[in-house]
Amino acid sequence: MNKGEWGKIRAFFDMKTEEGFILKGFKLINGTNGMFVGFPSQKGQDDQYYDTIYADKELKEQVNQAAMKYYGGDIMTDGYDQSGGFNQTPPANDAPPADDAAFDDDIPF
């Protein structure tokens, strides 16, 4: 990941899949609704930009989580907002804290 400030872009990065494919040209963008990952794109003959890598919503969220974690920012878990970016508001966590004593006998020492 190459961190810096280029307008709204905060980082450029590539990703390597478990199969060994290297996907190049991702961008971490600071949008009006928070940080999100811009997938690689290419300019068409009509001067519009088109994604060159497609992913479903779940995979895009996983890529965003990984990028934010590596970048050092807050991990976002709410999913997309209406503008196509990600909402940085974490969901309410009503679950009680985990009981660490329940796992004491799992420790091998």
C-alpha cells in the first residue's frame, strides 16, 4: 500500500488472491461519507470510467475491511450507503461481553 494524499485519494494498493492472482490499481478514497475502496477502472472512449474488476457487494465489503485495517483506519461494518461508498457508523453491539473463563481449559499451558 502506497499511502499519501492525492486529492481525495489516500492510498493506492494491489491485492493478491489465494490462487496467486495479483489485482492492481485499487484506491482508498476519502469520500463525503467516509473512506471507501475504489476498484480499478479504465477510461472509455466516451471519457467515462468503467470498472475493470467486478465483485459482488459482500466481496467489496471484505476488500474494504482489509484495506481499512491495513491502512490503519477504523474498520467499517455497516455496508454501503446510498452513494456507493461505505458508512463509517459502527452497528450497535447489544451482545454481552464474552466470558473468557469458559475458554481457560482450551489453553495448552
